[in-house]
Amino acid sequence: MQNFEFKNPTKIIFGKGQISKLAGEIPEGAKVLMTYGGGSIKKNGIYESVLEALKGFEVVEFGGIPANPEYHGLLPALELIKKESITFMLAVGGGSVIDATKFLSSAALYDGKEPWDILANKIRTEKGLPFGTVLTIPATGSESNSGSVISNKETKEKLGMGGPGLFPQFSILDPSVIKSLPERQIANGITDAFTHVLEQYMTYPAGAYLQDRFAEGILQTLIEVGPRVMNDPSDYEAAANFMWCCTMALNGLIQKGVPTDWAIHAMGHELTALYGIDHARTLAILASSHYQYGFEKKKEKIAQYAERVWGITEGTIEEKATAGISKTDEFFQSLGIDTKLSAYVSDYENTAKEIARRFTERGWLGLGEHKDLNPEDVEKIVEMAY
């Protein structure tokens, strides 16, 4: 097991009716910017519940944040923060709203002229404007980590940022919200969380037995409860386990002491930037190709995954690993998610070359747990996903 440090300062408030505790988590006298998405919270009652809980606070609203939050679309919110002297933010939404709020948290205290430089130059955020979250769409785990991903429509880029200053002060997780979600968002959430775990697990054995079991437990639980939530989003038991899996998949715990990959995410972000494909679906498109391409270096861990998660005990390491990759693809497809790029884009022939070119220009010359996947490798992996 590798050396590690672990600290997650986000307070989790989990369960039915917990939005009522909101006021007790925000500093007295705070001027609050409430951020949210396209307005679904006004249809499912969450908006009213949050405002009721915020009585006594001065609240300014910024809505309309889309999936894959866009840099230029967030600049008016940044102006609002400064104009209104906002002292605290509350993100009410899923990963996109929370990621957008993290960007605003960093940009609000940034001294430079161009806030995009935070992402372009990988500037670590040590201190941000404080914020909390009310999670409405389980998927990304952004409610309990310090990472954020923002798109730029002008440059057609999707880049990440982070730092210890971007942990939410608190996050309220009420699984009851899942009953109002469309099937597509639930399928995306299951796939997103599943792939988050794979990126931290599907590398090579590192003697971290407990972390492996944590990861496998999350995967097994998603396989068990995912179809139940898809079939009946009002199934509270299934919804609660699904929501907690999404948080645990990316709150930092399972990546401690082990090598991590994240090449699938790096490539997937480019598919979103180029074509606007849902983030989770880009991960499903690339996963099997990535594991097939890196088969020799990953086969021992993939075989362990196949045996422990899918119950595949017969055959050689190679045979079990191959079956494990197939099972992963089948699982995504069972959720209604296509796993080939051609299902989403008709003009895809130059995609692999374009992504490889971008990685070369940025100096991203060594991805994956061994830092040995170069742009030529990336090009081949993306081509395999056509």
C-alpha cells in the first residue's frame, strides 16, 4: 500500500427531510447566492423547501446552469457575487451546478484578470468563497470532494480544477429527490459512479486490501440497486443506497494508498467538449476499449474484478479478465446506454486524431496509472471505441 494523507472536511447530512436543517449550517448573517440548474427544482418542491429553510437570510439567485457548465455562462454569476457582496453560496442541484459553484468559489477570490486561467494553468485553489450543497441528482460525487470540471465553448475544451479550498462546507443528501428524476439521469448517475470506482480500482494490485473491498462493495451495490432505482425511483431503500454509492465513489476514500488511472475521464471530457455527449455516456463509450488496449498491464486487476464483482471464477486470468470487460459493457447497455461513439455521432472519423492532437498540444504525454499512455495510444483507444 502506498503512503497517503486523507482529509475530507465536508459534513454530510443524509436522509429524508434534512433540508430543514439548512439554516443551522450557514453562518449567521451570511448573504447567500443560491445556484441551480434549469428549473426542475421548482417543479419537484425542492426550491420551495430550500427557500423556506433559508428564511432569515438575504438570498440572491442564479439559475439556468446547464449540464456541463460553461465558463462564459458563469461570468455573470461572478459579477453578481462581487456586486452583491455575497459571503456564502448554496448549490442546489447535481454535479454540474456544484462544479459551477466550485468554479465561482475559486474565481471570486482569484486575483488574476482571466478566471479561465485557473483551469488552463491548473492553479490549485487553497481558499475559496465558502459554500454548501443540496444534492438533487446523485452521480458525480462533487458534493463531497474538491474537484470541478468546466467547459469552454469558444475553445471547445473541458478542463478540471481543484484544491483544498473547494470542499463544500456541508452537503444535504435526501434520497427522496430521486423519485422525480428522469430515467436518463438515473442511468447516467449509475454509470458515472460505476466508472469513478473503476478509474481508482482497475489498475494493478497494490496490496491495499481494504480499499479494494471498499471499491468492490460500491460496484456490487450499484449492480444490485441500479436496476431497482431504474424500475422504481420511489423505492427509497434502493435510492438511498444508490445516492450513498455515488458519494462514496468519489469522496477520496477509495483512492488512498492505491494507483489511479483517470485516462477514461481525460478522453471522455474531449467527447463532451466536441459533441456535447453526456459525461457518463462518454465514459461508457471508452471504458471497454481502454481496458482492452491496456489488457496486459491491467489483466490481473480486471480478473480480480471479474471474480469478486461478477462472480466469474472459471478460466485463466486472461479469460476471466476478458469476461469482466464484457460484463461491464453489458451492464451499461442494460441501463440503456450505448457504448460506441457511432451511436451518438455520425461524423466521428477524425475524432481520435483530434483528441490526440489536443493532448499533444497541452503536453499530456503520459496518462494512466503508469503515466505511459501517450497521444498515439489515446488515438488508438478512441478509434477502438468508434
